[in-house]
Amino acid sequence: MRIKNFSNFVNYSSKTNENDTRNIHTYLLPEKVKKRLTEDGKGNYVFHHYSHNRRNVLKPTDGTGNLIVSRDESQALSSVGGVSMYYTMSGQLESGIGTILHTVLIPKNEVYYLQTDALDLYDEAKERFRKVRPSQAFNPNYQAAWISKLANENGFKMLVSEWRDGELRAQTCLPLIPENENIEMKPREKETFKVGDRVNIYGRDAIITEIKGDIAYYKGETSSGQINFERENKLIKKI
């Protein structure tokens, strides 16, 4: 079930004129998202894109020929006319995508978070998707692509979503111009835990009941046990 969190949507008004498709808004990302992103100190979030060559404009593509893009994901990207993918955190570089770094800065109120979907774009995204791909399932790859497209149409330049091991990824259907100088991502914060924290451990939800040193004891609906959160930090995440 999709969960909406309209408390993150501080102020919203309709478009300023009939020819303006951009919604005027002041939008705040959830704290759990903001703390993972890097700010430039001037009201922008920092995003990184890698390629094999220096580019003056980062244009959306369907990922064809990219070894880390699956066939299903490539089809999802092409269904919206192409998407550009961006990294959001330090240490996310994957092999096979090139080593030339490009930095893009996006105003903080123009970054949209997929998981809360504050504008409730899902239903319209699904409806528009079905007109283009009526025989295919609206799976997560298509959801991200089409909600990204609609977010762009509503004035948001970048969509961020949950990815792997507590990381975020970002994407947009818009061509963007990179900065002349790159900006480093901030170091990742070391996550700490306390008794009572709701966590996801080994893919299951649980509550921490006790902590002894680096060992957290937990209890869930279907399992309980212990985990060394220093050594196995990728297997335990706060909810």
C-alpha cells in the first residue's frame, strides 16, 4: 500500500496562469531523506552523474547498451522518452558507467521524494502509462519513471527514491546542465541505534529490545535474535 505524508508539503498553490504548467510550492523532504543528501550551502542539493566523456548537457536516455541497466528498466525509461540517473551519496559509483564526474545542483524545494508521493501522482502516472503500454504491468521501474515525469511537469527537477541498503538514487526526465566545478558528497553519517528503535533487519521489521556494545537484540512478529550492527551495518536500517 502506498503511504502519503502531506505534512511534508508545507504550502501549495495552483499554477499562476493558464499557460504555466508549474505548480508554485514550498516543499520539504522528510528528515530521513534530507540527512542523506548533500547541500551546497546555497539552497541546493548536490547530485552526481558519471559518463565516459565530458558533457555540456546531461540528456535523458533509455539506457540501451548500459550493462547495469536491465531490459525491464530500459523499457521503463524509454516509455517516458528517456531518463537521466544520478547518485545522491558518497561511494555509489558503479562499474561500467564511466569515470568522468558531473555535478548538478537542484534547489531543495524542487526535489521530489517518490516514497511519500506528496502530490499523489501515482494514479495519474498509472493512467498515462496504460495509454502507452496497455499490456504491461505498472511495476516499480515504470512507477519511478512515470512519477518522475509527472513530478518534472509539476515543477520538480529531480526525483529521489529508496534504492539499496538504505541508499537513495535520483532521476529526471529533464536535460540538465552540469556545474563547471564538481562538489564532493558529504561523508556518510554513522547510524546509531537505541532501545525502542523500529528497524528492518534481514528484510524484516523489528524493534530493538536491548543493546550491549555493538550487539543489538531485536524482536519482530516472525523472528527475534541479535545482530552486530557495526560489522553487519548493511543488514540493519532504521524504519
